Amino acid sequence: MMFAVEEINVNPNLLPNITLGFQIYDSCRIMQRSLEGTLWILAGQKVPVPNFRCQRNLPLMGIIGDAGSSCSVVMARLLGIYRFPQISYVSTSPLLSNRNQFPSFLRTIPSDNVQSPGLAQLLIHFGWTWVGLLIEDNDYGQLGATLLKQEFEKAGGCIAFSENIILSRADRNALHIIRVIQNSTANVIVVFCSDAGLNPLMEEMIKHNVTGRVWIATDGWSISTILAVERYSKILTGTIGFTTHSEKMPGFVHFLKSAHPSKYRDDIFLQRFWEEAAGCRWVDPKTQVQSLQENTSKVCSGDENLESLYSSDNDETRFRGPYNVYVAVYASAWALHNLKACKTRGEPLLIGTCAEKLAFKPWQLLHYVKNVRFKNKAGVELFFSPNGEVPPQYDIVNWQRSPDGALMIARVGSYDSSAPQGQKFTISSSDIGWPSASHLIPVSVCSQSCLPGYRKAAKDGEPICCFICIPCPQGEISNQTDYTECIQCQWDHWPNDHKNKCVLKTIEFLAYDEPLGSCLTATCVFCSLIPIAITELFILHRNTPIVKANNRTLSYLLLISLTLCFLCSLAFIGYPTPEKCLLRQAAFGVIFALCVSCILAKTIIVIIAFNATKPNSNLNRWVGPKCSYVVITVCTFIQILLCVSWLLHSPPFSENNINTHPGTIIVECNEGSPVAFWCMLGYLGLLATNSFIVAFLARKLPDSFNEAQFITFSMLAFLSVWLSFIPAYLSTKGKYMVAMEIFAILTSSSALVVCIFLPKCYIILLRPQMNTKEYLMGKKTGHVKKDSSTHMFPE
């Protein structure tokens, strides 16, 4: 302050013809003394007289101070009544931003409203979500810590413990705090305190060897010279702190070097400072009594060299507090300068008036202080916001150990709350020295991060930072750490094995190019060739007795329908297009109905032909081919009606089944109406059952070549296959369900071919002597077989 006042007094462009003076009162951080000193200043004497200033011709510009927020609050309540400008250089309590309670308070340091969000962002930047909190039991500590808790918890962090540093106790509650720190898993501790309040706690830390923690310092002690010493280096190395931004003050170091008690004889603080810095004591020349510096026997001569205290003009960390005082003095001076330069027109004080140059009222100067705007020697523009604060900007510093073991404070980043979003916080992690020898960032979390593929689940009764990691549910993923909720994959995607990425589901259907589909396709084609070959064989031997005896037309129709039965299986293989789904079951039902109807007609004709030979039989008129055609037409037409009704009212369609097999899209045909599907199959079963019963009843009719026996076996095999098919079909899903139906079609069709036509082919190809009229008439080796029928089946 002395430097700023002297610099202003010699500046011809600022307050010309006016000399500034000052009075200094030390409150010793005691609120009572702050209030007492304020009353002295207002009254102009040590005996305060409320509402009167007893010191004439010395107008009071304002008050700079106090340092502590609690003391500033007491002063601001009193000064606000008279609207005396008060500019603090250290007080950061958010309470002081209230214009209604403190209308004349301003400050050259940002409030904790700015610092607390910055500290929370610093903690989150390094992933420290589990931190301890030590709070000085005054306005600065309590209000600042409350804001930090709010911002930190809003960002996802948790407070592991919160303890008060009790200033009224000599030990600062140190033993209890140390036990809490040692029992906590938090490796990072934020301290809202002044250096004087923290010093006794650090002494206890040394005794109990509390090391390995990262300390986060607020601006109250982040550049403390009484803590940043070698004695505390084992504990405080790695400390990261916020401190107010400062600029160079040209000439300040030279001023300090030239400051000597002999030059400023009335400066009681300079004499004490000289004793502390030089390690000596002054002797009062009048009383020859030693000063308060009794811990040394060396007497100060005034020739001590203090050059080592000011080794560098660029040592910014040393002058951050003084810079705030420097700005406060200049703000007051420029406000008075603007008041002096008042022009009657347009001034906002009173219409058409200006304040008296050296007899102004406090509220008049306050107006100019609030609206002051000037540039310092570094070219930085300074002004006060509506809340009475300068543009908020912090430097981030780190306490590092120098090669000689001492602690040094290095700037590693900055925080500017007025910068655009995303540019407010900058820090160089590589420049930070940590407590351990490792360059790895320390970890301070309640629970380790949940890896991708897992999500966080809260522990009962624990803060949100304490959690367990559980795998994502089926169909969900998490692709980043510490997800609280997993992400549902899209319907056509599925989590990979690690559940950290959604991948396309496997599309499943019975394809031609897969082994199962290829085998079934080859089997269908091969089996369909067998009825064709038999048909050609029958055509070649159409005039032989065995072909003629078994109704050639029905045999040809049955063989054609069996060929179609084998070929209709191909409609079940390949991608289930809507057209395939619409027609394949209906085609299967109609073709099989035709096939079984032919067999039923064959069996009925056998019975009719046998009974027509009996005397007085009325069945002769039914022996002709028309009877078989009627049976085939009626039975097949009923199936056609069922299938047409099915297709019109609830037709099958293609669909993607994502529920049967997780991770797989089964492209399948939805049968539309399950009732219609089972009615179609049930009707086939009814036809087959009737054929079986009729053939079973006719199996022992006396005939040289009774086909009913073979039909009985074929229908028995047919029914066995389809009865086995039903439970197997219902128990399988996807392409295997389709394969099961194809297998049933092929097996049942093959049973019909083998049981009905294989014996005939055997006789035609390998036993031609049996394919004669005589054999069929029952004549063998020259004699006639007894009790044998001699008729032939009509065509």
C-alpha cells in the first residue's frame, strides 16, 4: 500500500495537486479489534464518537481491508450504514456479495462463489471423487466449504469426511482430525483455511507422520510462506492450490530493497519485519531495551543484507497478496480522480450537481468507486462487477520439492470463470509434482471404476461414490466406465461378449448353402426322382398284368403327387420371403391331401371290387374309375377349402423372431392362424387314419395281389412319422423346426413309395415270371391255387 501511495503521489496524471496519505490499523484477525479500528478511523480519534468525524480537513477516501472474511463482515455492516467505500484484498466469503446487506463493500479478489466451482472442477479433472474436507470455523471456511460441497456433489463427487479446524482451541482439534484422516480411504484433502489456522495442525501431522496425501489449498494458504518450508515438505509436497491471479508491479522489488527502518521511522511494521527477516533485534536508543525479538542475541545494525529475500523480479507467487492491495489503492485513487473531474452535465449523483472536490460525502465517492475502470501498468483493464468484484481469475499452483529439499511454488494452470465454456480450466498435468516419486496421478475414489460392460449399483446406506459393479443385463451394453445405466441395443443388434459394443445379430434361417440345407435339398431332389423313375417304369410296363391290376391311372396320379410331395419340401428351404410363407404350408397340405386321397381311393376300390364279385351285389356300378375320381376330388377339395379360408382370413407372413434365441434374428414364417395350421394337419391325419383303417380291414381279402396289405404298412408308417413329428415340431425353434417338418415330409413320402411301389418294382425288374396273367389268376407250376380270386381290378 505504501508503494502504491508513493507511486500515485508522484504521478502527474493521476490526482494532480493532491497528496494521498494513509493510516494503518492491525486487527490481528480479531473481529473486536476490526470493529474498534473502524470506529477509530471513522471518528478520527481513539475515542470514537458515532456519526462524527473529529479530524478536520482530512477527508476519508475509504478503507482497504480487512483480510479475513469474518472481520470484513463486521466492518462492512458498520461502513455500509454510512456508505463508506470498503475494498478488501483477501476476503472471499460469498456472503459479502450481497448488495442489500453490504452496499459499500468491494474487493479485489474473487469470491468463493468462483473459487469453489473451480476447485470442484479440479477434483473431477483428476478423477478424485472421494475427498476429505477440513474447514476453518469462520465465515471464510464454512461458506466456502458449503459452496464446494454443492458444486462437487453436483459433479458426481462425494465427501468422505468433513471436520472443523477449531480456531478457539490451541491445537486446532488436531488429534481428532489426524485420526479421521488415518482411518479414511480418501487420499485427497481439501482445506478451507488460512495458513495461520493450519500451522498447528501441520505440526501434529509431522509428529504422527501423516504423509502420502494430496492437499488441495484454497487461496487462504496456497502461497503461504510459513507453510511452504522444508519442515513441512514431507507432508505438503504435491499440494495443488488456487491463488489469485497477479501481474507484475514494476519497481516494487526495488522499493522493497530500499525500504529501511531509518527511511520510514514511523513504520512499526517495517521494524518488526526487519527483525524477522534478518534474524536480529533492534535496541531502543532511548531506553536501551531489546525489542520483542528475544529468540536471538544478535543486535540489528541496519546494514543487514536482505537481497536474498528478493532474488527475482519475476517471482509472481510472492506478490499475489500485495498485488490485490496495489489494485485496491489504485481503484480508490482513480475513483477520486474521476470525482474531481466531474462535469455538472450528465452526472448521475444529483441532477445538475457535482460533489465538492475535497468535502465529498462517502456515498458520492462510493458511486465512482463502483464505476471505476482503469488499466494498470501491465495493460490489464480493471473494474468492479455489480457485485463489487474484479474479473475473477485464478492461477493454479503446485508445491514441488527443489533439488535442495526446500518447497517451491510453481504455476501449473489457470481458472478463468469469465472465459467461454470449455476454456475456463487449463492445467498441465505433466508439470505437477506428486507426493510420491511416481509420476502417476494419485487415486482417491471410494470404489474402483466400473469397466465397460458393467454398470454401477449403489450400496445401501453409502454415498453414491461407493458402489458395486454388476454386468449389464441381457441385450444391454455400457461402452464407457462408470455407467449408471446400461444402454439398450437396437432390435437388430446384440452385445458382444464383453458387453461393451452392440453388434449385428446373426440372421438365422435354413439356407441352401449351409450343410443342413444342402443335405436336405439334395435329398429332396433325389427322392423326387424316384417316383418319376417308377412312373417311367410303369409306363414302359403299362400292359403288364401287375401294372394293369393296380389301376394304372391311380398309380400314375399317386406317383405324380408323391413327386410333388418331395419337391414341396424345397419351399421350406431358403430365405422365408412373404410369397414362400404364404404358399408353402398350403401347397404342402393340398399335395399331401391329394396323395392320401389317391391311397384312400385305391383301398376303397379294392374292397368294392372284391365285394362286387359276390352274388346279388349292388356294388357293380361303383367298380368303375369314376368312384376313385370322386373320392380323390371330394377329399382334396375339402383341404383346398380349408387352405383358401386360412389364406383369406389369417394368412401366413414372414417375420423376424428376436425373442426365441437372444443375439439371433430368426427369419421365419408366422403361420398366421395356428388353429388353421393344425386343422390342415388334422385333416391330413384324418385322411391317413381312414386309409389305414380301410386298408387294415381289407388286408386279408383273398386275392393274388392284394395291395391293401402294402397300403396298411404305408399308412402305419405315415401316421407314425406325423405323430412323432408333432412333439418334435413343438419342441424345436428356428431353422431346426423347419428342418423337422422337411424331414417328416421326406420320411412319410418315402414310406409311401417304399411300401406301395417297391414290391411292384421288385416284381417288374427282378421277378418277371411273377408278372404274368397266370400268376395273378392263381396258376403256379401247372395247377390252380385253391380259394384264390380270379378277377382283375378294373381300370
